[in-house]
Amino acid sequence: MFYALLIIVRGTQAVNLLRGVIVLIILVVVFSGLFQLRAVSWLLRATLPALLLAIPVIFQPEIRRALTSLGRAGSWITVRGRYEQVMVVIQCISRASERLSQNRYGGLIVIEREIGLQEYIDTGVNLNATISAELLVQIFHKDTPLHDGATVVRGEQLVAAACVMPLSTNTKVEERRYGLRHRAAIGITESSDAVAVIISEETGSISVAYNGRMIRKITHTRLSNILEAFYQPQTVRTRSWIKNLLKIQIKNSTETNIDNK
């Protein structure tokens, strides 16, 4: 249980807060025991219920993160679109990223997966357009009003553009190394299971953010492979799992028949 809690708070601001609380409790307990501080001991016992109520408030982001991770455990039940449809989306994003990179146009493309992003979609301009590489390039053209912000992809649709994404609260993210686009990409992947593709306006480099991690300076070919690995439909994974299970059962039945003979 303690290991699971440490995994949840790892890389967040709660680490320093938790360390400070533990050190404070140890110091108070040791000094009150050594010097017989009865008033301090009584104060600790009296404030314990209030501290238990304060924990959900203090560690609210980490509790939300844990509940979100717990919700992802049942994501295998969800059935997404066909593999061919997903590959069309991936190829459109890959081609658009290549052209944006060549022209040094900044872009942030967020792919919605199991966890809905409607609260962030509502901050932008609704499009509900069929995805295409040309449309993505046009959205992130520096002279268009929709280029500043994120574009959200849901299925085969470009749902909205110019969306505001939450910035990362991870203290390990270097502000000088990453701009607002990259920090927003890390932030949305920390609070959801989305995949974000970032094109740097300064260098033209392509990056991918997933689960609060950043893969930087990748080619458009590698981008397709990464997106295919992250955004592979559940139906494909379920089908492959069933095939492997059937193969094992057939193999076991064959071996049983041979042993019987």
C-alpha cells in the first residue's frame, strides 16, 4: 500500500509536501517523548480528526490522479473503431506534422482516447470536421485565428480547435526547456489518457506526449509507429489476445490427444 501511494505521488509537488509532513510528525513525536511534552501530545490527539479531513484537500490532485488511473483499469471494455479507420487518422496526423515541421509552424494535436476531453473542448471553437492533413495544416497556419491552442481529435473527427489545455504541474518539467505548448501537452496527458503531438515553432521538431512523458525530436515515420502503438484500437488488441488464447487451447488439446494415443 505504501509503495502504491509513492508511485501515485512520484514526480508531483506532493512529494516535498509529504516529506515535510513526515519529518514534522517524527520531530514532534520524538521531542514530546523525550521531554514529556504533555500539552503537545494532547494537541496531536485533538487535531488528528482535523488532519484526516485535511488530507483529501491537500492531496486533491494526487487523489484525482489515482482515481483516474483506477478508471483506466476497466478501459478494455470499451470498443473503438476499426483498425483501418485509426490508421487513416494516424497517417493524416503524420503527414500534417511533417508539413508543419518543414514550414516551422507550431502545432498541438490532442487525440482523445478513453477519458473524455469535453471540458477542454468547450474552451475552443467547435469544428466537427472530418480529419485531413490539409485541414490540420490550415488550422495551424500562423495567419489563421485558430492556430493558437490545441486541436482535439475524436475518432475520425476534428472536434475543436484553439482549445485551452492545462499546464503541467510536475516540478521536474523544466520551464526553460519546454514552451507553453509542450507543457500543455504534458499537462493534458497527466490528467487523462490522451496522446498529444507537438510541433515546435522555433525548431520544427516533432514530439509526442503520453502519460506525462515526452518523446522528443522524432521523424514523421517514427511518429506513425508511436501513434500506432499508443492509439491502437481495443478491438485489435482483444482480437489478438483471443487468437493467442485459441492457439494455446488448440495446442494443449493436440498434445492431450497425442498423449492419449
